[in-house]
Amino acid sequence: MDKAANDNRVAELISSLSTTLANIDVEYEFELARVRVTAKPKLRAMIVDTGRQHHIQRREPYVRQIAELQKRTS
């Protein structure tokens, strides 16, 4: 595979991973909104914190993969 084709493929992968990250972020924002409306005030902070931690863990592999792909194109 020539460099241009490889760079194009890497760009497509980065775009796909970025779209996945955007979807994860939107789902997280909807979940936060739902929690803020439905959770009891005493539990809200704990639920939001747990959700934030899960969100970070869920995003991490995609962020790492994008960083690796960007290194390859540099």
C-alpha cells in the first residue's frame, strides 16, 4: 500500500473513531440530563460522579487509538 493510500485509510479510521467519541459524549450528556431531572438530590452527586468515571473509561480506548494513529501519520 502506498503512503497516500495508507494516510487516507488512517484518516478514515480517525474520522470513524472521532464519530464514536462524539456519540459517546452525546449519550453521556443525555444521561447527565436524565439524572439531574430524575435522581433524588441526596444521590445526584454520587450518580453523576459514577457516570463521569464510566464516561472517561469508555472514551479512553478510542482516545488512545486516535493518538496512536496520529503518531503514525506524523
